[in-house]
Amino acid sequence: MKPSRPLLALLVGLFAIALAFGVLSALGHAAPPLLHRLWWVALLSLGLLAAVDALWLRRLPSPRLVRQLPGNLSLGRWSEVQLDVHHDFPRTTWLELFDHVPADMEFEHLPQRIALHPGEVSQYRYRLRPLRRGHFRFPGCEIHLPSPLRLWLGKRLLPLPDETRVYPDFARLYGAQLMAVDHWLSQLGVRQRQRRGLGQEFHQLREFREGDTLRQIDWKATARKRTPIAREYQDERDQQVLFLIDCGRRMRSQDGDLPHFDHALNACLLLSYVALRQGDAVGLATFSGDQPRFLPPNKGQAQLGVLLNGVYDLQCTQRPADFSAAADLVLARQRRRALVVVVSNLRDEDDDELLGAMQRLGRHHRVLVASLREEVLDRLRQAPVQTYEDALAYCGTVDYLNARAGLHERLAAHGLPVLDARPGELGPELVGRYLAWKKAGVL
């Protein structure tokens, strides 16, 4: 409880009058005794009123709050939270309200001064933007309630426990379910390559059409029907995709509002959505984290929810990337041949360990190494060189990129393809490579 502005103003006024009395007394002009008595009466009356008002405030019941909080929030997206205030005050009362928002969340329109009208439920909304994934708890709310005579403000902490989960920003994919996958992918900037050859899985028989090859003719069916009958193929649908995501310190690099790790999660979830729509099974594994996770590949759209619940609270660590342990994890848990997408931020010092681990994986699985490249490197390489410091930055950037490109070339020379992309472009690049390989039948 603290004094209100009116009470402080009254006290300041009485103090000013007392100061004036003192100045007059020092100058030899004493104030009339009646004014002194009136001043003491005013001071005692104010003290009595303040004491009564304080007791009255302590006996006032606190309003009842109900928070309407979404159970799931998207990382970096603004969401709305509503607070319903129930009360029994007989007259209009103004109070100041502040919701105790967890750390790593931005908010707008807090605190707020709201009016409580008799017989009405007051509603108040504010906006929330999570800056980190994970599980968050809201402990309660704080209100500043004025006393009936407006001489005091009572600070009250109202317990209002609540919790929510912050998931990767995957909301844009929900609307994609209403449109064709090819149209949706074209909007994301994914370029599908021309199909080479035939798919791997038989689909149906149909009449021979212009443009079909002689290899497609089913001669037995042609003999029965006495008209050319062709086989129609489709992309194989019973394949497996496994993401192997680095949770180490190199994925903490920041590009825009998100670190590389969150860009990688968004890209993997994007490809998961496409692969599940194509009838493939999708799984996920992590390495260099606090505790390696492994979600076995499964088919069906329900698997997307499993992946989201499995990665929403993943965080980067300060550990270095351990590619050998990652390869051991996959070889021990994933027996069936799969497309293993290794997502990391490769460095030139990864040469020996990375090559050995990927070669072991490549003997049993189809491996794609996705390496995130910092956008600042492209900016430094393209920036004009005008000063000595600019020249040093340019030469250091080019030297680093050349060493990185050399590592990629050594991996490619051993049959390990590398996808080098900036974080914001990783998702469409992964989808494009996946669709190209699937149509070419190389998975």
C-alpha cells in the first residue's frame, strides 16, 4: 500500500503552510494562534481520514481475474491474451492492472488503467510475442486498487497460474492444407525440376498416349485388349526421411530475429509436411544437445504433431558438434534405409571427423548434408572495399568461404551431396532437393 497523489498533495500543502508559519516567525511576524490550531486540526483530520481509508482499503475484496490464454503460441508471432475482471464494487472504480508475463516474451498495452462498472464484467486485452520456444508459466497478476477515499493505492498480487507452449512458427502451413501441394510450393519459391525417367512404383494401366515410351507398353495387356496399353508409374510413397539436427553451439548464430537452430527447425518441419503429404515416413534425431532425442519415422499427418511436440522445447547448448556420436545414434536406431538430412553449420575444422561419420552413414542410408551459411558473410563479400579495415574484413571472409567451399567439395567428391544455403532459404531449398531426388528415383 502506498499513498495516492491526492494524499501527497494534501501533505505537501500542509507542509508548505507550516513552512510559511516558520518563515513568518523567523521574521518576527508570528501567525495568529487560531491559524496554528486550524493547521493542527487539518493535520489530525487528514491523519484520521487516512487511517480509516487504509483500514477500509484492506477490507475491500480483490477482483476476480480470469485469463484467456492460447494453449499454443507461435515463435515470433503476436498473439492476444484476454483478462476478464469480475468484481462486486457498488460504484465505478478505476484500477491499474499488470499481468506478470514470463521472461523471453515481449508485450504491448501493459500496464493498463481500466474502469470497473457496477454489475459488469470488464474485459481487457493485451498482445504477447514469444522470443523463445519452450514451456512457459504465468504466475499471476498485479493490481493497484484505490481506496474508497482515493487516499491510498493498494498493491495486490493475485495468483492466476497458467501455462502455454511456444512452438516453431508453423502457422503458415495450416492454410496450405486447403490448396494443392504444387501450387503451395510454387508460392514458397520452390522450383521443381523436370522429371527424368519413370517413377519407381507402379500405379495403373491405361491406354497408350502420345509421348509415352515403348518401355511403358504392357505387351500382355496389349495382346488381350488388342490396343496399345501402357503402364503408369508414380513416385515411390513408402520411403523414410530422417532429420539429424545439430543442437551444438554453432547453431546459436543469429540471422534476423531467429538463431540458426530455429531456422533449421522451421525448414525441417516444412520438408516434413511435404514428405508426409507425399506418403513418406518422417522422423527426427538430435545430437550435441543436453540429451539426444530420437523420433522414429512414421507416416500420416498425425506425425507432424508428434514432431512439433518433440522439438518445441529444444534449445542449443555450448557443446561442439559430435558427428561421430550422431552417426552412431542413427546407425543404432534406424535400421531401414532412409534419406538422412544432416542439418548443421559446417566449419573447415570438421573435415576428418565429419567425412568419416558421413561415410559410415552413407553405407546404409542416402545422406544429404545441409549447411547453413551466415547472411553476414554474403554482405561482407559483396560490400565495397574502401578502407584498410574493409579490406581485412573482405579478405578474411573470402578466405573463410573458400575453406568452407573446399570442405563441401571434399564431401561431394566422396559421394556426399551438400546443400549450402542461407537460413531463410533453407526450407525451400530442402524441399526442392527432396522433390528432385524423388522424381529422379534416387532416394
